[in-house]
Amino acid sequence: MTQRKGKARFARLAAALALATGLAAAGTPAAQAADAHFVLISHAPDSDSWWNTIKNAIKQADEDFNVETDYRNPPNGDIADMARLIEQAAARNYDGVITTIADYDVLKSSIKKVTDKHIPLVTINSGTEEQSQQLGAIMHVGQPEYVAGHAAGEKAKAAGVKSFLCVNHIATNTVSFERCRGFADAIGVDYKTSTIDSGQDPTEIQSKVSAYLRNHPNTGAILTLGPVPAAASLKAVQQMGLAGKIYFCTFDFSDDIAKAIQAGTIQFAIDQQPYLQGYIPVAVLAIVKKDHTTDPVKIRQILQANPKFQQRLETYGLQPSYGPRDIRSGPGFITKENVDKVIKYAGQYR
């Protein structure tokens, strides 16, 4: 009798637990599956922390548009490895592919494998808008390198600069020379005789910059193409007693660059707003997937009407510019006047 009562109580308890579990499960919504799966392939080595901002932007765009985006890159920055990553992306049949055009000639055949499968393609960062169109991309999101270099050169020319040194630490990325060429054209000199391949080692960069300035004592300005050469070139300038005396500008941003702008040893940093290079392409591919359109004008209209996108722009103080096909993330300029606001989000969203 006692055993039968115990069994009955156990049965009632089991039934109650089952009912409670069922109600709890019914009241808890299942995680919503992503509407699409994309991949962003960059040329950057693992050591390049500049891309952290783009990674943060990807995560926010994924949340805002309910998609999933993988990030892939060649660990050592090898372009041949990058080409293989693009081919792997084509084989995996992603819903969309985002890639830089670090070297058009090396990457074009790999990218063709993506477009041959009719996988939507957006290019970012490196490369030109013309190359993007030739590759069959929907649009390019980035800073036109020549345009940015020329705008920087115009500022330098207005300050009386007539000669300069371009410190190119990414000479393997052929498009990087467009930055130097734009600056040179603006002040009216030959960029080839004003540019050095500095390599990426800070000690080597400092040594090469010092040697160039000793051999060319009348150099009016220095243009560096990123935070690493900026910091190394600043050391060379400081050791030679030229800090604050030579016109100094750089691409991109870092703590060292911020301090130098505040101190007046760097006149400005050219800001390509990397956050936009991560967020916008993911948003574009999400729109392509949802609205079944590859028309750049229509995509841009949908994007501009999106309240989450507008909120991101306002929060981080970002301002893209819109062409008929492409969306330009820059150039913007960080100076003493706006550097404090940029510092607030530097390394995360700026």
C-alpha cells in the first residue's frame, strides 16, 4: 500500500514537472536564426590591431540586421593566402562576400569565382571604385586613396609645403602608392622620388626616415600611411630636433597620433572611418538578401532610412558620403579641434 502511494505521488510529481517544463519552454522564445550568412575577407595580418574597429562594426551590423558574418584574413598578410580564402568563400556558397582589393591583379581571378556563382559581392577598404566595378561588385565602401592623399596635399600646400617624404610601410599593397601620388600631385612634385618603402618594423622605419631626412634636409613635410610608421617617424623627427618644425600628417589614428595632434607635432590625421567599412557592407548585403535588389541607389535609400544605422552614425560622430554607386567612408580629418571626440571612441568605433 505504501509502495503504491509512493508510486502515485512520484507519478503526480513527474507530471507536474513535465507540465512546468513545457510551460517554461513555451514561454521562452527560441534564439532567432540568422537571416543570412556572410564573410568579410581582409588582407590584414593578425598583428594589425587597426581592424579591431571593423570587427566591432561587423558585430553591431549583425545584431542590427539579424545576420551572421565571419571574419577571415591571412595570418601573415600574405596576398596569395588571401586569394585562397576568397576561393574557399566561393566554395562555401555564402549569401554574400565582402573583400578588400589589396592587389587587383592577384585577386581578380579568385574574386571571379565568387561572382561566377552569382554570390553578391561588396568591396571595401583597399582598391579603387573603378576596380570594384570591374570585379562585378555591387558597390565599394572605402576611402578613395588618391582623393584622400590629394585632399591632404591641398592642406599642406596651403601651409606652404613644397616637398615631402611619403613613408610607405605597406608597399606590397600597390594601391597604397595612390595616397603618396595624390599628396605629391597636390603640391606639384614627383611622388616616386618622394616615397620610401619603409617596411613594417618600427626600428627599420625610424632608421630609414632619419637617413632620408639627413640626405634631404629641405624636406617640408612627412606623410605616413598608418599608426606604426607614424610612431616610428615621430621618434626620428624628435631625435633630429624637428618636432613641431616639420609639417607632419598621417593616415589613420592611434593613441600616439592623438597625443601628437594635441601637442601640435602632427597637424592632422586622415580618417577613413573604418567603422563604416565594417558596418555598411554587412548592411548592404542584408538589404540585398531581404529586399531582393542589387541596385546601389535603392540600397542606399533603404540604408539611409534605417533608424539603427542613423543612430550609429550619430552616436559615433560618423559621416559617410554617397556617390551614384559607391559609399565613401572618408576622407575625414582629425585635428586639434575634434580630436577629443574621436579619442572617446578610438580603437572601438573610430
